[in-house]
Amino acid sequence: MYPFRRMKAIFLGLLIVLMASHAGAQTPQDNAYVEARRRLAADLAAKRKSLPEPVDENVWHREEGRAHDTLKAKLQEALGSAPPPDGFEITRSNPDPVCCGKGADSLDALAISKDKLRAVMTTEGILKLWLGRDPRTALQSDDIDYYRALDTDAPVAVFAALPVEAPPGTDLALGRLVIKGQGIGRFPLHTIAAVVKNERVLLIMTPASLEAANAGSPCERQWQQSTERYRTADDLEERRTINVEAGKQLEQCVKEHGGQALFPGLGRRAQKLVDALSAE
């Protein structure tokens, strides 16, 4: 069972973040969502505290489920009537749980999917409230916690920017090569793309990949070779060694080739993600 003191700390911290820039919310729907979030989280925290020990998890899950459904509907209202990007479907909403557990402080967003792609979608106003600062500036300066924003299973660190262009009608688009995981490993194996369009923000993370024989720079060739070694290694310890050594080598390559196009092929893959998130 989740310790109540830690639940309370997470809950209060989330409210501080959400309310810090309340006046900066862009729409009445954003404000309505934040107010509903505040009220439901407070009600759930009080109910959790009042339940007899040990807590009946079936009872608690029903309480959480009702709050989650209410917030999902409010979030859809804030996002407006326009559908998700072409081909994407809404699968669930974050945060899940709403209160009192791991994930309760994740970004308030709808999870959407298309084939093997999994993304999150929220409003600029809600992202601003969650961040406590301008979302476009935060995205461009990599001042965003992708671990909580994407509700991933491990911390995420940006390794390098990837070259992408904003499609017509899109306000902002970016691609990033990122490191996902804890420990000493520093080798980037994932790509993040972000799109801001029509006051919506869409984020996605996928395993990084190149088209066959598509490495277009010294650092990208090095990345491709190390990735192949890592993904074909059978032994876990060997993977860890490759991760550490390849990460250091790639960092050195980036320093030596500063000012050049470092990862053009990975940028083209990131562009496809940007295009998918921008499609109507």
C-alpha cells in the first residue's frame, strides 16, 4: 500500500505546480479541467485516508475509476471537438491514477495510438500550468521532464537535437535523440518528437532507427554500428558495457563534429513522427 505521507506530498506538489500559473491558462476549459483535477484529487486523498486498514483495493479502484472517467471527459472538452491526428485513436488518459500513487504527478493528457505509435496529447494551457512556465520555450530549451510528461517507465535525458521542419499549419515541431534509463549508461536509443498545433501539444517517444544503410554522417555511422552491437548482444552484462562505452564514444564524436549535421538520417525518421502528429 502506498504510504499516506508520500501520497500527500505528491498530491500537494502537483497542486502547487498546477495552480502556480493559474492566471496563464489559455481557455475557460483549461481552468475548468484544473479545478476539477484539484477537487477530485483532494476528495480522493481524503477518502484514501478515511478508509480502514488494510485498504480494500477493489473499493479504492472503483473510486479512482469514477474520478478518472470524469477527468477524461473534462480533458476532452479542453482539447475541443477536433479529432486526434489522422489515424490516431484515444486509448486512455493520464494521470492514472488520479491520486495517491506512482504516475499521479504525470502530465494531464490523452494517450493516443496509431498502429505501433503511442503518443500523448494535451493543450498548451494545461502544459503551461503543469510546467509552471511557457511550454514552447520549455520544449525548445529541453526544460521538460519527459519521464512524467510521457509517463514512461524510466527517466529520459536529451542527448542531441534532430533536424525537423514544422509542417504547414504547425506552430512548433522538434525532434530529439534521447537516453532512456537509469544508471551509468549514456547511449541514446530513443527518439522524441513534439508538435504544437492549434493550441494542442503532442509528444511521442519511439525506439530510434534508421532506414537500411541510411547513416549520413560520421556520428550517425558510429551510432548505427553501436546500436547493432547493442541490440544483437545476448548477454546483459555485454549490453551494459556497450551502452557505457558507446555512449562515451558518441559524446566525443559530437564534440569533434560540432556545427555539422550530426544525425541527418535519424532526423528524417523524426520528421516522419512530426508529420504523423501534424496530420489532419
